[in-house]
Amino acid sequence: MSAGMMLRRGGVAAASALASRGCGARGGGVRWSASSSSANMMTPKVGRVDPKSNHRTVMALDQENISSYIQPDAYVSPTAVVIGNVTMNNHAAAFPNVVLRGDLGSVWMGAHNVIEEGTVVVATPEFDVECGAWVHIGKGSILTGCTIGPACVIGAGCVIEEGAKMGLFTRLEPKSVLRSGDEIPEKEVWGGNPARFVRTITGDESYDTQMLIERFYDNTYQYMREFLPYGAQYLEKERLIKANKWSPPPPSPSQ
């Protein structure tokens, strides 16, 4: 395996020493597991279900032929949406109202990635989305068909356009726009609209990303214990329809 591939899919240790990848394999279906000793703690009581809800947190396409792969220790919020060919590796976390769309291409989220609230990540037919390990994506950002290297920090409200790239240990300041085709070289900070060079990352600053992400771990594990692994409202809806206890509303007159 090339050094670049190991950097993209590994942890911080791999980013500095190319020693390990720290992530799962592609393919397969969504998995979730809990040890028998903690099963009771991790399975909450299910409340009243709204049969009108059709929300699916993780949705496969093409009759289940295009499905997501989510590591058992990754976290996907019940209000997030993961569609199609999406891979989330070890300890990655998608917080509330995150959208990961792999319907037109593939989305790869490396190990220990944190995707904060309201972020939208979309692959395109021309460009997949690839994020290396230890990447922090701030609230309300939009990433389209881009490549993000390991140990990067993307500030809140950023826009990264199709074909843009961020190198190893780079940062994008909040509310910046990285234009299509632009590339941030290794260990640089860019900002503005359009984003331009601001300064060089020096010393141990490049390793602050790991500390930033590790602060999210405690919250992530609390959420995993409180929620079901993924939203299951649609299953209850299908059960009620089969039991003739509920029927979908008729089509609107315009249909």
C-alpha cells in the first residue's frame, strides 16, 4: 500500500509514522452490536411511534445493492441521514441533522472523524468524497465531491466545492469557501471567500486535532447508550400497515 493511501485511511499515528490504518474495510451492510453485559443498558425502552414518520437514518439503494458500511463503534445520530454508498470507519461520529449522500458517488469517512450538526456531505458522479482519519468538520458545513487529508480541521459554516482538496494537517477557517479545483498544501491554514493562504501551521499545533476530536468521545458513547442504533420508525409503520391498523393517506389531487 502506498504512503498516501496509508495517510488517508489511517489514524494520527499513521499520519506521522505510517504505522497503521486504523479503519475498517469497504463493503457489506450496516452493523451494530453490544456485548451481553451491556445489552440492557444500551437498549432503551421504545416510546410511542408516529406511524406517519417515514424517516430512515440509514437508507440503502437499488434494492439493497448499494448500502452503507458503518463500523459498530461509529455513531450515527437518529436524526442524521446516511444514503447509499457511505463508509464510516472506527469511532467516526455523525451528529444530529448531518446528511451523508452516497447516491451519486461514494463517501468515505476515515477513523475518528467528527461531523458536527447540520453538515451536508455529497458525492457527485465526477468526484467521490474522501476524508482521511482524525478530521473535524464544523457545524453547518457543505462538502461536495472533495478530498480531505488526515488530521484536518474544517471550521463551522465552510463550503468546499467539487474537486477541491485539503492536504495533511491543514485547516480551513470558519465560513470560508474553498473553490472548485483549489488545493491547500500540507500544514497550511486558509480562510476567506474565496479561501486563500493565511499562515503556516508550526510546532505541535498539527496534533491539536486529535485532542479536539477526543473531547467528543464521552458524548458519543453516552448517545450510543441512550438511542437505538438507527431510527426504526418505518419498521413500525410497515407493521401497522400489514396489520390493517393504519393506511397511508390518499394521493393529493395534483398527483
